Amino acid sequence: MNKKIILIDMDGTIANFNKSILQKMDKKYNILLSNGEITHFRIEKNFEKTHREEITEWIEEKNFYLELEPFENSIKYIKEIFSHQDFDVFFCTSPLLSTYCIPEKQEWIKKYFGEEYLSKIIFSKDKTVVFGDILIDDKPSIHGVNKTPSWEHVYFNQTYNEENSGRRIVNWKDWRKILLD
Ligand SMILES: [Mg+2]
């Protein structure tokens, strides 16, 4: 039997990208958004226009990616998925074309998963050309040159993708319910 190929996004799916921005906005401007107020996938679009440029600058700063926190339980349970006999698993992440993004994402995987996982990272601006059975991703809709991607998009649950229909992982601890279905 062929193993199922599972692709797992990083930002907003394993790494808590938004938390870092929300904390910076709270600290610097005393603006704290609640979870329900985050309706846009692009974090800067949840704030007034005057703040957006600064937020995108923060994302490009050194150490931004390196210092992201993993979501609760994510590392432990994703390691379980990696070690499951029925799966071949890869991280599938769309990098910013900034100086620090790619090396820091690699460093982050090494830090939380271990060096042996470095060969499991697929960087692609266009995930539709990456082959797989399932792509777990928080992005509400994923488009690219391939109009019929091989994978099923399973949502990693976030307030900004709640409207999308499809299977979803709400907490990594429940991965079996979706992936062994
Ligand atoms: Mg993402």
C-alpha cells in the first residue's frame, strides 16, 4: 500500500504567527484584538491602515520567524504523525522573499523538531504544484498554477477560515480523527 503523503503548513498551523504581532501591537499601541476580531488571514489587515506597513516590517525583521511560539501540543502530535507507518509527512511552507525567512524557518524546525526533520521541509510559493494527499493549512483558500491540486485541503482551524467548508483540525491532539478516517 502506498503511504499517504501529508503536507503540513508552518505559519498559523504549527507556529503561532499572529500571537507575536498581537503582542507587539498591544505593547506598543495598547491595541489588543480578541480572537473573534481576527477575520482576515493577513494579520496586518485586521488593523487600521496606518499600522499595516509597520506590521509588515516587523515580519521582515531578523528573529521574527525564529521567535515564533509553537501552538500548544503541535510539536508533540505532529511528531506522532511523522512517525506513523501509514504516512510520509513533509512541512510545506510558502516563504517570504525576505533575508531571514527561509534560514529562520529551518532553524525553527531544527529547534523544535530536530535536525533530522530539516530534509522534510518543502519551500514553495505555490503549494498547488506540490504533490500530496492532504495539505493541512490555515489559509482560507489556496490557489496557484495547478487548478486541480492533488491534495485535499484540510483546514487548521482559525477564526479567519471558519467560513470555509471542509474537514478541519481544531486541536492537534485530535489528528487521528481526521488523518486516519
Ligand atoms: Mg499558514
